[in-house]
Amino acid sequence: MQERLQKIIAAAGLASRRHAEEMITAGEVMVNGKVVTELGTKADPEQDHIKVRGKLINPRLAYTEKVYVLLNKPKGYLTSLSDPEGRQLVTDLLPKGLPRLHPVGRLDFNTEGLLLLTNDGEFTKLVTAAREHVPKTYHVKVKGAPPPEAITRLRNGISLGDHRTMPAKIEKLESSEGGNTWFEVTLYEGRNQQIRKMFDAIGHSVIKLRRVRIGSFTDDGLKPGKHRILDPEEVKRFIRIAKAGQHSQSSTSTKCAKSNLKASK
């Protein structure tokens, strides 16, 4: 059966669909000896010979066990599969016996905490699409002591240039030595360096940042640099929650659209 190339590459565990699309447009994918650069091109892995960066991926598609890993990323590791500067990668922390995994989402180089990795492209696509229904919680140490009214602004949403942040849950944890402050922040969106930008906007820069929860997954018992393989029931529960959130959002969007249409008549 023919499928889009990016879906086939993701199913082989080589990359997420988005990264697979980048491989295609970069001319790194061949089908039956011909380079393919057009997104949307389809192939049949049972009949066509598909190569990525010169390597035949058909054998990987014959049997690819889906693996899901929860990693506690230390500071100083790059959330990527490669780096021209030779910096340490999050995949360097995983044992060699695992299949090739790719990160689901990102964490900044200097940010610590939980990160999901998998070879399941469909899982990656689901988590990315349902990020508003997979809350992520962080512990944040900021410079100084922000006044309550500034934290209220962040809770309600704040303008960061070209967009306004969604409402966030923010609770003060404790004050630390030197007059700095720890907060627990839960986001329902995932923009680049969002927490750092939020606290910069109120004049209290982030000193330390670590992610302690992704949906139902927590860092309990998982030390920095360590990982654990998620069991099937954990993954199924996570997927159910994400899909339920997507369905709820879709229903709400439909109702709003109908309401707007009725109002315009």
C-alpha cells in the first residue's frame, strides 16, 4: 500500500514526520534509485526500494518495535540527533541496544528535565498536535522576587512580541539564598524559550529551569541523566488523554464556528 514518504520514514524510526520532510526537501531520500524532493510523494515499502542518506530502510520497516523512553535531561545536552559543533546530544545518554530514537519536542541546551523519545512517528505527531492538552510543569528559579501583580500578569497571559501567551498556572514554591525565588509553572502550550521570555518580560530573568512533568509522567525517582522505558499501559493512558483533549477541542471549535455563523446571519 502506498503511503507518504515522510510517514514511512517516521515509521522506520529514523525521524519525526517534520524531520523526515526536511530530509526529503534536502534531497536525502531516494525511491528506486531516484532522488525525491517533493513533499507528498508516495511509495509502497513492500515494492519500492527506499533509501535515506544512502541506506535502505525497508528492512527496518519489516519489524520495528515501538519504544517510548522518558529521559531526565541534564543541563548541557542538545535535544537533537546531530550537531555540527560536536556538542553532547540527549541520545548519547541512552544505551546502545535501543533502536534509533528521536526526541518528542525540545528542551533548551541549558534547560534540565523530562523529555520523551521514541521511534513512533505517529505518537510524535499526536503529542505535537495535542500539546495544549498535554500540560508541562516546570520548576523555575528567577532572579529576585517578582511582585504578586507581575505574577498575576503571567498567569493571565502576556504579550511576547508577535503573540500572547495562554493562561498559565504559577505558584510560588520558596525563596532561596540571595533573595531569588522558585516557582512552579504549568504551561498549556510549547513556544520556544517561553518561560524565559515570560519572566524576562517582567524584569526577573530565569536562573535555573527544569521540567518536572509531562502530562501524567513525572520525574519521581528519575535522576538527571537517567531514563526509563515506558510500559505499554502508561503509553496507552497518555495517548487516551491526548486524544480526548483533541476531541474536546474539535467539538468546542465546531460549536464556536456554528455560533459565529448563526450570529452573522
